[in-house]
Amino acid sequence: MSLVKTWYTPEAAADKFGIQIGKLMEWVAKGLVRAEQEGDKVVQVNIDDVRLEVETMVIRS
């Protein structure tokens, strides 16, 4: 069992990495970040996936 929190609300994940919620939702829509949904609403995202996308974004800039 993991001792580290791996699922965050989209708002908390965006705040943690200083990215815009729109960018995060774009990654979710593209399937780059795993997400748990309730209906059409994204309620949690996988922080490890977010971290990888942020690292990729930084490398490309």
C-alpha cells in the first residue's frame, strides 16, 4: 500500500504545480493524466501523471 497521496482534486493538483486548471483538464481530455469522474465532472486526478506532464512541459520550454 502506498504511503503517499496519489489522487488530488484538480484544483489542488493545479495549485501544487502552479499550472492553470485549463491545461490540466486538457491533459485529462487527451488521456495523458488519469482521472476519476462523477458523471461529466473530473473529481480527482493522478498526481504522478500530472508531475510527468509538468516535467515534459518544462523540458520542452
